[in-house]
Amino acid sequence: MSDLRCQLDLLSAMNKKLQRDEKMLRLICETSNSAFLYYNYEEGTVQTIANWDYFFDFKVTNKMDFNRFYDCVEEKYISPLREALFIEKRGMKSTTIDVKMKESKMWVEVETNIIYNEQGHPTDKIVRFKDVTKFNSQNDELTYMAYYDILTGLYNRNYFVRLLGEFVRKAKEENGNVAVMFIDLDDFRKMNDGLGIIVGDEIVQLFGQFLSELANDNIVISHFNSDIYCIGIYNPCGNRSVDAIYKKIYERLEKPFKLSTGQELSLSVSVGVAEYPEAASNTLELINCAEIVMFKAKSSGKGKIQYFDGSILEDFLQNVSIETKLKEAVFAQNFNMHFQPQFHTTDKMLRGVEALIRWKDETGKMIRPDVFIPIAEKNGMIVPIGTWVMEESIRIYAEWKRKYHYPMIMSLNVSAIQYKQPDFIDKVVQILEKYDVSPSEVELEITESILIDDFQEITEKLAILRDIGIKISLDDFGTGYSSLSYLKGLPIDTLKIDKSFIDTVITDENTRIITESIIYMVKKLGYETIAEGVETQEQYDYLHEIDCDNIQGYYLGKPMPPEEIEALIEKTLA
Ligand code: G
Ligand code: G
Ligand code: MN
């Protein structure tokens, strides 16, 4: 009796433990946010456990029901899922894949585990289903970012380069063509600085959205960076396809873009076009060429399209090589100064000299200042070069002064970038003091174009320089936009009439009329006049007759090294 009692107690205890274990396992399953499927090979039975309903609206009770899984997932996951559910056919122990559900769009991780007996036969299969939507959508976003630009929804630069590479590869195989349009918004920096980067972003977005409408199988469009877009076209019909796209862009730009603030804004773009295989033999070079050509479009007045042309590339490469050599020259101070004399018209006495920089590269080749000065202005090297020019010229002038005591004017060309340096005035004063040269012996030349871009800032500085006693002269007068009325009130002392007037003053009646009125009015305003580029006796006589104060030009003296200027001074003094 007590034996039986004992066994019953034991059974009951075991039962309790089993119940507890089962409850524990059930709770673990249910709180795991997963669903499980258990298949027993020996009995051929299927059991579904835990959060089954969260994933599926059907039950699986036998092996045949497995087919129902395939209806739930998107097409491309059907066969991977079949393989994952039956890995025992390939003798595998476990595998995990992600599938996307057709209707709910849920991402489900499916993990299959098989247990084998000692003979290597499968005995149990456990499949776990887990919701990984959150994780995978983040992945979606990463995938998106790998291909697209978030701001515009266009392809990003990296992916564009890949797609363009595909075009080029195809074109190589099929003897086809690929065109790249490199598009840059004009004056974007001004808009961005003036209206703020939020508005700047909106502009980039609006134009990008418009461009995206132009895409098709053979036209890929990207937002390259900041205000730059690139279009790749496979097998364009000559320039026709490019022209057609440009026409659409051009027509769109005739209407303003409406910002979210209600403000309307007109845009223009500069476009460079290069084509494979004409311009370049590989993808990156092709983009480079289109970019270089775009710069040409921009510098020839914006709002333009420029097609590739070998000479543009050549100029560009030459400029790059000049830029490299220029850096070395600045470092080694491989320049020297020439001076062109200026004479009083009435008695041909020396008035002063204009300092003109000269540069011979390491092969001894002369590189003209009108070639390298614009490059130096672009990359900022004009600042050290300009300082050197000023110090060297004034040093030489001080020597002449010490030697001959002949009062003259040293005229220096100064670029806008130099004026804009905060310490420009201090530097000038410092150099004058160092060489003991009086401010009235120095004249700084400015060009009209300088004044147009930064009128306020530069005229303020000019006024200060004049207060110190330095002369200011307006160079190349007549080539820019200047009107005589705008001259009034400019802080200048001297006006240099551009060579282009002098060139035709004898032969062209109109030029004569204009030149005479300029000289008449300028003298009335109280400025001194200098005629530039005087090459003949006839021109000289005429300028003398109309009372131009000073003459500069090959007729009386070319730019020359300092020793020759000394000879001139000696002659003047004799
Ligand atoms: O002789 P010429 O080729 O020197 O000069 C060509 C151009 O280069 C001219 O417009 C002249 O003003 C400019 N230039 C010459 N020397 C200098 C210089 O020292 N500084 C600047 N900014 N321009 C210069
Ligand atoms: O732009 P700016 O005035 O600074 O430039 C002066 C330039 O004009 C220098 O390049 C100088 O060599 C050039 N020049 C000066 N006089 C004459 C001249 O009589 N004829 C020609 N062709 N060039 C001149
Ligand atoms: Mn000059």
C-alpha cells in the first residue's frame, strides 16, 4: 500500500514538474515575439507554437500545408524559402534567411534547425519566424542612400558614375556613344549666402525634381553635389538628343521657380557637354571633360551650353601646368620687374614708370602676365606675388631716387584680391616706410571691373589710400561699363585711356569724338590723363593737340629692365 502511495506521490511530483517546465517553455516562446513550427519526422506530425497568428492566418498541421507559406511571400522569396525550409535534403543543420511578406510587407527572418540521430537521419525540425521589419527598413534606407541623393531623389554621384560606366562599357561593345551633360546652377553661391542654406537646398531640390522628369532608360540623371547635376545619355543621336534636353531645360528656366515661402526665383545654368568616344575614352575622364567645358560656358557669360572642343581642354591643361609652375616660381621668387616710361606730352619729360611683372619659366620661356595673372588671381597667389611686386618696385625706385634725386611716380598694378586683403593698406605703408619713399611718389592702378564687383568696399579703401597721399589711377578706361557720370566722385587722381581708343583714333572719326570728349570732361573733373599704347608720331601729335596730359606707349618707350630706365633718367637730366 505504502509502495503504491509512494509511486503516486512521485508521479504527481513529476507531473507538477512537467507542468511547470511546459509553462516555462510556453512563456518563453510566447514572449519571444516569434512563432515556432515543430515537425517530428518519426510521427510525421506538425505543431505550431507561440505567436503564430501574428505571422500567419492559417494553421499548419501536416507536411503538405508547407505549400501555403509560398503564397504569403513576395515572388522572389519563394524558392529561397523552399530551400530554407527543407535544408535536410542537402544534409544541412541550420540556416537563416529574410523574406518579405506579400501583403503586410513585413520582413520575416526564417531560421530552420534540423536535429539528426546517430545514423545521420533527421529526427526533428524546428523553424522559427521572427519579425525583423524594423531592422530591415533601416537597411532599406541604407540601400536607398547608397544609390540616391536624399535631397533631390536623383541618383547620387557614386551610383551615377557606375551607371555611366555601364553606358560606356555598352558603347564600347556596340560601337555606340555616350554623352554627359555637366550642369551647374549660375550664381548659386550668391543665392545660398543671400537667402540662406535652407532656401539654397530648396532651389537644388526644385531644379532636381524638374530634371528627374527627363529620365528614361537611356537617360540617367544625378545630383552630383551642391549645385551640380550630371546627365548621362546612351547613344544620343549626335547633338540632337543633348539639344533636345537643353531645350527643355531652357524652356523651364524661362519661368521662375516658386519657393515654399511663395517667393519666386529665376534660375540659369551653365552646361558643358562631352561625348564618348570623341572627348574621352573612359567614364571619369568623360565627366572631367564635361566639367572643364562647363567652366568655359560659365566664364563666357553664364546661361550657356558649351560642347566639347579639343582646344578648350588644351587651354585648361596649359593653365594647370602654368599653375603648378607658378607655385614654384612664387616659392623661388622667379620673377623680375620691367618698367614702362610715361612722359609728359608737352615736353616729353619723364613723368614716371608703370611696373610690369615678368616671368620666365625654368626653360627660359616667357609667360605673359595676361596669361598668368588671371590664374594667380583665381588661386590667391596674386597676394604674395603682388606684395613682391610692390616691394621690389619700390626698392628699385628708392635706389633711383638716391642716385638721381629725380622726382617721379612709380605706378603699380593692383588686383581686386589684393585690395580686399584686410592688411593691404598697412602693407603699403610699411613698404613705403621701409624704403623711405613718400606716398605721393606712388600710384596704384585699378581696373574698372574691380570697381563694378566690389564698389563699396574698394572705394572706401581707395579713399583711405588717397588720404595718406597715394595716387590712384583708373586703368584701361573705356573697356568696361563705365559711364562718365559714374566717374564723378570716384576717389581717383588719374585716368588711363585704353589702348583700344588710341589704336583707332587717327582712322576713326567716332573714336576721335569720344576720345576728345573723355579728355575734355575728365580734365574738367580735375583728373590727370594718360594715353596708353601710343605707337606712332601721328597719334602723339593728335594727343598733344587735344591736351592729353601724358603719353605711354611703344612710340616713346617699351617696358624695359631697370638699367634702361636709369639711362632714360640720365638722358632726361642731361
Ligand atoms: O606688358 P604686359 O604684358 O605687361 O601686361 C599685361 C597685363 O598684365 C596688363 O593688364 C597689366 O596690368 C597686367 N600686369 C602686369 N604686371 C602686373 C602686376 O604686377 N600686377 C597685376 N595685378 N597685374 C599686372
Ligand atoms: O592693362 P595695362 O595698362 O596694365 O597693361 C599695359 C600693357 O600694355 C602691357 O602689356 C604693356 O606691355 C602693353 N603696352 C604698353 N604700351 C604699348 C604699345 O604702345 N603697344 C602695345 N601693343 N602694347 C603696349
Ligand atoms: Mn596698367
